Amino acid sequence: MTAPLKAIDGNADLSALMSDLAVKARTAARVLALASPEQKNRALAAIERAIRSNARAILAANAEDVAEARAAGMTSAFVDRLTLTQARVDGMADGVATVREIPDPVGAVTESWQRPNGMTIERVRVPLGVIGVIFESRPNVAADAGVLCLKSGNAVILRGGSDSFRSCRAIHDCLVQGLREAGLPEAAITLVPTRDRTAVGLMLTGLNGGIDVIVPRGGKSLVARVETEARVPVFAHLEGVNHVYVDRSANLDMAKKIVLNAKMRRPGVCGAAETLLVDRTAVATSLKPLIEMLINAGCEVRGDDTVQGADARVKPASDEDWDTEYEDAIISAKIVDGLDEAIAHIQSHGSHHTDAIVTEDAAAAQRFLGEVDSAIVLHNASTQFADGGEFGFGAEIGIATGKFHARGPVGAEQLTSFKYRVHGTGQTRP
């Protein structure tokens, strides 16, 4: 296992440290870009073994982080995002195994064609280089980002949240152990060894060309800061103001199951539903059962006048509620006049993350899937499927909500760019 990381005091020392990390990561990136799929997979296999065999140490470190968060009065949803269990550690290791088994994206020829002059042109996937990942609270992101970058031939600099500092260190130890066993440079997966937030600002500068792209994974304030200050490209990962629209033809039992899961499975994750939209023609049959179900499950409901009329426990919704990612057991609920108004509401108040429709009407589903401009749109399924693991990627580095380069769950393939290889037989241009 790696030696304990030490906190860094003083901005000058931190700046020098970060510059040194970037130089080493850049060197490691050149090695990874040329590493064979077999060597990368050996590292991934060793990482999986290390995570499983060091589960007790990971959970012990996490317990300290969780205790500190509870003492600081953090919300239950925040603590849930921070908490690791044996099942979650096992899931982390399972994700590494899945990443190992997916095809290596580096070097894959995505297109090939021949020109009239006899030249053959190929478009080939290549790594991005050095990726900076800035994330909050969820320590499993360290493993997800580390192994996805490794699989895609990228070096990564991880800056985890101060609340998950100990957990991330324990996980990082396992990542480094895997790299070492496979003969790959340890700097390929670097963890910033300080809680000092100045490190975030330094990463956003690009560290003198040391970082090629930034991936923010956190709340609205973090993403806003990254998009404002970053001097390198950003994979936008906006908050998840996600909707479930219960259409007039929805099956009530299915709607109840989907809405409950979308909100309450894990209220603090980015795929959780934050707003429930119900078609006005379904109010008589569906509204009261849906609202009662949510409240009885421990969810606070904030609704418009009609929703408040369905249950006296519903609180009035403010204008701000329609734009809020609660990350907690709270949901806003609104009655809409049909599919057009549902789509318009999502367009005005959503974050282009994940939105779902519950309906038995195939035409309505087709319109919703085609017209809602979100990274992930679902028909008759929970928004909590917004996850790279559920998409078969093994893990995700985040859910990209922008339209530049990558959108939706960002897996190994999305962490590559491309170059053109041209094969000639002596052609010259006239």
C-alpha cells in the first residue's frame, strides 16, 4: 500500500506540489496511451483484488468520514452519498471487473474509407491525455474515475471532497497497488493530497497545460465555479433537476412503483426525481394515491393548489421549488394540462439531465422521448437508472449534460477523442 499522504501548508507549497503532480501525470499519460489492452486489464484485475481484500480498511476510513460529517450536522441525504457499506464496496469492485471486460476503446477504428486517389483514411480513437476530476462527497467516484481513465488510456488527477478525504485515500491506495502490479506508472492515477480548496482553483487553471479537460462532479455551486473559472474544456455536469411525468394513460400501479423508486431509492443521487408532473385528466384516479404513497414513505411534498387539495400534508410550492435539486427526501408536484405542458415545463425548469414519462400511449412516449432535450429520457422506467453502471459501462465519470463531445453517462469510450490515419502509396497533391 502507498505511504500516507500529508496535508500541504501554504499556497506556494501547494502550487509547486500541483505543478509537480501535473508534470508526472503528463508523463504517465504518454505511457498509458501506448499501453496494451492486456497490461491495462492486468492493472484493473489487480485493482479489483485490492479493493476486495482491503474492504475493511476502506470501510474503517469511511466510518471516520461519516462520523465527522454527522458531527458537523450534515443532512441524511449527504451522509448517504458519503457512506460506504460492504455492498457498496462490492459494487465498486464489480464495476472494476465490468470495465475490465468492455472492449478497449483506444485504437479502435470507427470509420474507414478510400479516396479516389487510392489513399485510405481511418478515424481512430485516442486518449484525451490528462483528466482532472473534481468531485464532492461520494468516495466511489475515485474508483470509478480512476479505472475509466485507466481503461481509456488517460492519466487522471483526482480532487475529492474534503468530507470524503480519508475514504478516497483508502481507495486510492488500491488503485495505485493495481498500477504497480501491472508495471504502469503510479502517477497515472493521482489523488490531490490536501483538503485545501485552493487546489481546485489551481486545477481550473489547467496547471500550465498539464490538464486537458476538467470533469466536475458535485453540486450546483461547484459546477458553477468550474464553468466560470476553468481555462480548459469542461464536461458539463449540471445538477439533476429531473422529472417524472405521469401521463393520462399511465398504469397507476406502475406509476406508483416508478415514482417511489425515482425519488426515494436514494434521494441524494443525481438521478433522483425532483419534480412530479401529473396530467390533469389523471388527477381523479392517480394524484391522491401517488401523493399519499410519497408522504407515507417519508417524502415531503411541495405542490400547487390542486396537489395541496389531494392531501392536507402537502406544503405549498414556491417558484423556486420548480428549479431546485433537493438531494433529499423532498419532491415538488404540479398538475399539467397534457403532454405539451409537461414538455414545456421540463424545458423551462429542467437541467437537461434525466426525465421520464409513465404512459401506455406509444405515441405520447415517442413524442416525449423525441422532444425532451435531456441527456437521458426514459419511458416507463425510473430516473435512477441514470448511471453508467446501469448502462453497461461498468462505472461513470459523471453524467454530462452539455452537448460538447460527450453527453449522458461518461464511460471509457466517451473519454477518448480521435485522430485520422492516412495510408498512401506515394500520392502527392496536385
